[in-house]
Amino acid sequence: MPPLLVFLLRHALIGFALAAVAGVALMAGDVAGMRGLVHTTEGGYLAFAALCFLLGLTFASVQMGAAVMLLRPEREPDDRGLVPLGYNLQPARIRRR
């Protein structure tokens, strides 16, 4: 399996694990009477499963996005500590009227 795919899957699983912890914390804290609703309503467990799944999607995508944005560049920094981007940048000339 390509290393980038393994990287993304690992961080997606971390996001889903965090979402599971958040879902259990919502139930344990009985936030907005959710625990009572889940236990007394028909199909309450299905609603809780849907909540956990959607929380998982949200947390996994945030975790993957943050992990990708925090990747270190493969190039070594120069003597000033800047990482070269590989572009030949030139200053733009602005003419006054």
C-alpha cells in the first residue's frame, strides 16, 4: 500500500476514534437529555449510531486535513532556514502613471 494512503487511513482512524470518544462522552454526560431519548425512543440506538458515524466523518476529515497541512517539506532548508519551493520568483514591476 502506498505510504501516503497509509498516512491518510491512519489519521482517518484517529479521527473516528476521537469521534467515538466524543459520542460516548455525550451519552455519559446526558447532554440535552440525549441518553434518555436514546433509551426510551424506538430507533434511538440507530439515531445514536448515525450521530457517531457523522461525527466520525467530521473528525476524520479534520484530522486528515490537519495532518496533511502539518506535513514537513521533503527539501532541506537553506542557510536562512527557508525551504526552497523550486520556483524562480521575480519581483513584479509596477508602473505609476
